[in-house]
Amino acid sequence: MASYSESIPLGAESEDLLELPARSHRRRAASWKVIAASAAAGLGLVGAGAAAWHGSSAKSVVAPLAAAPSAAEFIAKDEEKSTEKKEKKESKQKKSSKMPRAPTSLNSVPVTNTTKLPKGSKGQSSAIKINEDGKINTYYLPGADVIDDGMTVKFTPPYRFYLMKTDTKDYSKADNFYKPIFPGKTFSVDMDFHGSNGPSCGCNINFYLVNMPVALPGKDKDYYCDAQCFPDMGCCHEFDMNEGNENVQQITNHACTADYSQDSSWECNKWGDPEVKLTPPEFGRGSGKTIDGEKKFTFSQRYDVVEGNNLKVTTTITQGDKVVKKTMDPNGQMANMLETMQKGMAFVTGYWTAPDMNWMDGESCGAGTEHCSDEPAYIGNWRITTNDGPAPNPRPTPSPSPSPSPSPSPSPGAMTCGWCDSGSCEGCHEEPGWCGESEDHCSNCGAKSKWCPKSKMAVLRGEPGNKAKGGKAKGDSTQEASKEA
């Protein structure tokens, strides 16, 4: 008898079995579901045959397979799985839509004259050194724990701090704030969340700009405002330069044009426009991400005025040879923010927590209740650079000792600027750099800064090997602070 062979196309539309006459050279194509069901039935027959061959009294080498489903049962099971998969996807989308789009409350606390900080939460100085186009300038974050010789801020919840010209907690006067004009500049810091136990879900470490102070002190007595317009707090422009944790980094523009389709009662855009977010695989916990949030990285943000009168913000995060770059392109909301930025805005930085931080980190942490670890975070090596201008040194070094003074007493070079908690020169901590260059400079370095003999300092710097009171070598406190960091 003549033999022949032919192929049956997989995935054809027909659901029919091969029931055409045996002598026919034309067969209808079978669907993939029917073919799979037939294959399953064939496997069942093989198993049954193997069992019969070995006999009922002998041990079976091949265990008989369970009865194979019919074609109809196989197809029904497949459709059931498809339906289940679709329902899971819809459930995930519903959970995502329930996540808040913005914070429901402000859980950070300002440091005022009546704030009682926990023991050990305040460093020896609130003076922060910022490298501006290669020059080290001293400003203040009153109440902050500034370590590493003024180069690094150690953050713990729930406090927020304001960048001030002097060490004052009078937030009612705009002139007391140091308000950098960021358009045309680039702001850079090094961020360190210190490993797998660092601040993660539910934690928010941040720095941002707001148009404060407002006319009324508000519930926190600090004349604060932001774009969420919380009750008994001011309402104003807010630019979130960065907020995040080990899972996410987010940048959001909150302009105030009072014409928002989401809610006609909004004076400012509570959700933000535009918003840029770095989540896995670009940023997150562990070595599998481009930027590992558990390790130190550099955050840099460039502000460019473009198209005549609009704003473009480019954020670059680097870690070794890995780089992630995100851009906020110009639009009407960015143009509105530019007008306020060019007048100067208060710089705020802090660390707060919430059980519903899902609006920020929900993509990694889910929609459930969150619990922040409260572990510290570190932000250091602060730089502000003019775009296309001179680049600051990667790590500023203290200024040299003051020039010899003609005054016979005290001896030349024996005086310096000290941070004196007691008001007396005894036991002060030396403030190197610009503050220590002259008595005039020292007088502008804060209420606790005092021009004192170096011999009175509890810690002397710049002369390794020498020892001061208590037997500590000069520079020991810097090393201890670094270890703490």
C-alpha cells in the first residue's frame, strides 16, 4: 500500500478532531488546544500499557499516569487559568489605584527654641560647610546633627531643618534664610543609607524648596508652608528636589496656578507635574539594580533656563561607573515654578516616616501598612556649582592656619574660632575653615562661635600627633565622627 506523510499546522483555528476518511489526503487543521489534549491522552495510554506489560504481580517500573483529561476538559482548565490570571491582574490594578497620590499629613517636626531634642541626637555643631564654586562657605541647619568636621549631616526622624545664614531659630524673617538661586546652578550631595538595615519602606529622607516664611506661624510655630496646604499651615510653591529611601528616589514639581482639573479647590498641584521617579531596576535595594540603594551614591541636579522663560531639571545619580539620568522637561507648571525659584526659596531638609508612604514607594513596598526602620541616613559633601563654570573640589579641605598676628599676646597663630556651648572658651570645639581665618569671620559663624586661644580647645585640628585636654590627639573627633557615620 502506498504511504504518504503530511504536516498539520499548529495554531490553526479549527477545533475539530481528525475525523476525515482514512484514505483522504486532506485533513483539517487542529487547534493547539486539541493537539495538546490528544497528546495528554496518548501519554495516559503509554502509562497504562507499561503497567499491563509488567503484569499485576510484578513491580511496576513505570508508574501509570493518572487518567488524562478529555479535550473538552483540557480546554476548560486552560480557560479557567486564563480567567484567574486576568482577575489577579485586575486586583493588582485596583490596589494600585487605591494608593494615595500624595502625603495625607506632614509628620516631620521643626526644631524651634522650645524643641527638646533626644539626648545624643544633636552634634557638636549645626554649621554645615557648602562648597560653592570651589569656595567653602558656612551656613547652618539649626538643631541638626552635623558631623565629619561640618561636611556631613546625620539624619534621624522625625525632624526637618532649614538652611540659615546664622545659627538662629527665628524662622519668621526671610532674611534669616540662605536661599540659593538654583536656576543656572547644579546642586550635588553624596547620600548613604548604610546597608541592608538602612531606611526603607515608610521612610522619607528629603531636601526640597518652599516659598516660606508665610505671614502666620501655623501649628508648628515656624511659618512653614508647602503645596499640600495642610490645615493650620501655609500654602505655597514647593519643589521636591529629592525624597526617597533605599527603594526609590522621587523628584516632584508642585507649582501653584489654581487651575487643576483633578480638584477645582486646589491652589497648588498636590500630585505634582511633572514627577520623576527612580524605581527598580534603575534604583533599589541590592546589587541587581543599576544603582544599589544600600550603598553610597552621588545625587546631582542641574537647573537650566530654556526656551526663553522655562525650566528644565536634569537629575543624575552615579555609583562607581553606573549612571542613571532623569529629565523634567519644560511645561506650564515648570514655567510657573521658575518665577518663584528665581526670587529665592527656603531650603528644607529632613527625615520623616508614615505608615502610608505608598504614594512614594508603593511600587516596591506594596499598598499595605508600612513600618520605617528609623535607621539614620547621611548626606554629605554638599556642593553648588555654576553651570559650565568651575567645578568644585571633590572633597574640600580646611583652610590653613591664620597668618601670624603682630600682636605680642597671644602669640601668633594661637587664636582660632571655637564652638562653645558653655559660653566660655574652656572645652570649645575648633571650627576650621572660613570661620577660623579671623575674629571678624568667627563673629559671623553663629551665636555659640567665640574667638578663643587654641590651647583652650577640647579638640585641636590640623596638627596630627599633638594632644589636647583629655589625652585625645588632635583630629580624633573627626575620626570618631567618621566611624559613627
